[in-house]
Amino acid sequence: MDSEKKQIWGWALYDWANSAFATTVMAGFFPIFFKKYWSYGADVNISTAQLGFGNSIASLFVALISPVLGAIADRGSLRKKFLIFFAYLGVLMTAALFLVQKGDWAWAIFVYVMGNIGFSGANVFYDSLLPGIAGEKNIDYISGLGFSMGYLGGGLLFLVNVLMTLMPATFGLADSAEAVRFSFLTVALWWGGFTLLTIAWVPGDAKTAREGGGVNVVAQGIRQLMGTFRKMRHLKTVFLFLLAYWFYIDGVDTIIRMAVDYGMSIGFQSNDLILALLLVQFVGFPSALAFGKLGQRWDVRKAIFLAIGIYMLITWGGALMTHTHEFFVLAAVIGLVQGGIQALSRSFYSRLIPKDQAGEYYGFYNMLGKFAAIMGPTLMAVVGLAVRRALMSEHPSPEEILAVGQLASRWSIASIGLLFLIGAVLFYFVDEEKGRAEAAKL
């Protein structure tokens, strides 16, 4: 394998490594285990709110530090080192979930938040390495390759983890609860182990004359960040795209993080929901590659619009579904577009920014993505609790509690459709050629 291909595969394999956290932990077992084990005996809407607020806390922290860290990494040529630091913070916290005891929801949220910070913080620097790995001709495809490898890698480990919970005795485990706890350990080993290939194959940033050291690097990075805020008035296209992205990626991230919790809230069985998540992973593997090719050969803007439109249908379909087979249909459709909208948004953004400040600008990109992930779960929590309060009688029967809780959950997922609509309207006004011209002037 030549040096260029090794860099590309080394970069893509980090998605293979860290997607185990996104699938097994974030989307799969954590919401179920949080409801059934760590929040044992709590009302479904209360536990949904706790999970939503926990996701929001993690996202807020990453959002606040991302641009500063990106600017520091650009000044000090430290993008790869920051990726390693945050990745292994996530690995350590994921392993620590094994130690959290039944009913201890507060510790579960704390460890999960810290793991989420590691996962999201590393992604800032992972994304910022893309322009240096890929040329403009193949950047859409390579961005899609990363997400595709993530779906395959995350899906394969998730399949093993699901088998562990369905057949714990086969794996030498006492029961499904112990299997879930050991699954967290397998994610930590998978993530930490395959990240070593990224460390070995992806070169670090070349040192620069402006680097300096220690506190000087931090000061220079913060000054550069302040300068970027001033330059943003000349990069109106970047600003408009980030605003559009903020809204539509909120819907994507919220569905990823809250879909299983939502399905449980309206009465679906956890095993069916886990199988649906597996379906998303294995449909997502070829679909992310296909969307990369679609952006390369058709038009990136049109492909993103297509994905947003499909997501709007998914959101409203999710609010109306009543049978398990409908959840499987929606899972397959999500798999078709989830990786595509993420990959093409990342590569489209790379065309609008100054290449020598990729870390900083991807810091802003991830910042708005994480602020969106604050808004989405919080919106679901607030809408669900508001509907529940409005409809619940003073002395409700068990049947009324169940019916109102499910209706509140349906309203909460329906509210996410508004975010896709706003994002689509804003994205309509983003002009790629104008954005390139603005970046070239800096």
C-alpha cells in the first residue's frame, strides 16, 4: 500500500474505531440500560428528560471549547495530538460505564457525558484532518468512505454485542445485564485498539514557523480565533451554511441519540429496537459510499436537499407509527441517508473555508453541530414534559399515565421536523461559488 492510500485508510479507520461508541453506547445500549437499569423505577418521560439533558450538557461543553481547540491546533500543529487525547478520554470513560451500579443514574450520566466529550472532541480534529488527506476531486468520496467504514465497523461490533445480550451463557456471562456491561468494555477495546492504526498511518501536522510553544501556542490560538470572528463578516456564505447546518444536523443527531429511547417510550420491545439499529448500520455502509459518489457525480447541494427531505418524512412517520414493522422500515430509510448527509455536509464545508485554518473552521463546524445536539434533545424533553403536564389529570390511572406518556413522546419526536424545515430553507440560499470566492480573498 502506497503512502497516500495508507493515509486515507488510516484516516477512515478512525471512523471504524469510534463508531462503536456511537452505535453500541450512544444509540443502542446506553438509552435502554439507562431506562431499565440505571433509572430503575422512574417514569419514562422523566428518564427521557434526564437522558436528553445529559446529552445536552456534553454537547454544550464540546461546543464551547471546539473553536478554541481548533485554533490552538492550527497554530501549534497539534491536530493529531488533540485527536489522540480526546479519543482516549472517551475510551477510558466508556470502560468506566462497566463500573456504574444499578439505580445510580447520576453517575451513569456523568460518565456518559465525559465519554461523549471525548468522542465529540476527537471528531473536531478528525474532521479537520480531511482537507490534508483528500484532494478536491475525491473529497466527497473519501468523506463518504469514512462514514461508510464507521457504519461497517460499528455495526460489526454492535452485532457481537447484541448476540452477547441475547445469548449471554454462550459468552460465559450470567445474564443480559452483565452482557451489556461487558459490551461497554468491548467498545473501549475496539475504539482504543483501532485508533492505533490511525496514529501509525496518518502523519502529524508539519511544524510551522508560527508555532511557538506552551502558553504562547494557546495565546496565539485564541488571538487567531478572535481574528476569525472578525473575518466571518467577509465569509457570509460560511456563516449561512453553518446556520443551516446547525438546524438540519440537529434533527439528525437527535434521531441518532434518542430513537431507541423514543421507541421504548411508545411501547416497542428493546430487542426489536436493537435489531432496527443493526439494520441502520448495515444499510448505512453501502449508502454512505453511494452518497459520496452521488455528490461527486451529480451535485452535492441537491444530494443534501434530498437527504433533508427524506428526514422530514422520517420524523413525521416516526410520530405516527404504531407497529414494530414500521420502525424497521424507518430504520432502513434512515440508513439510506444518515451517513450521506453527514459525509456530504463535511465535504461541502471544506470547499468554503481557508485550507490553512481547517482546524479552527472545523471547530466552528463541530461547535454548531454540538449546539444543535443541545437544542434537539432539550426540545424533545421540554415538549414531552409540557404535553404530559397539559393532558394528565390530577389523579391519573395507570392506563392514563401510559396513554398520555406515549402521546407526549409522539409530540416530542414530531417537533424535530421543524428543525429540518428551517435548515432546508437556509441551505437554499447557500451559494458554493460565492463561498469559494470569499475564502480565496483571505
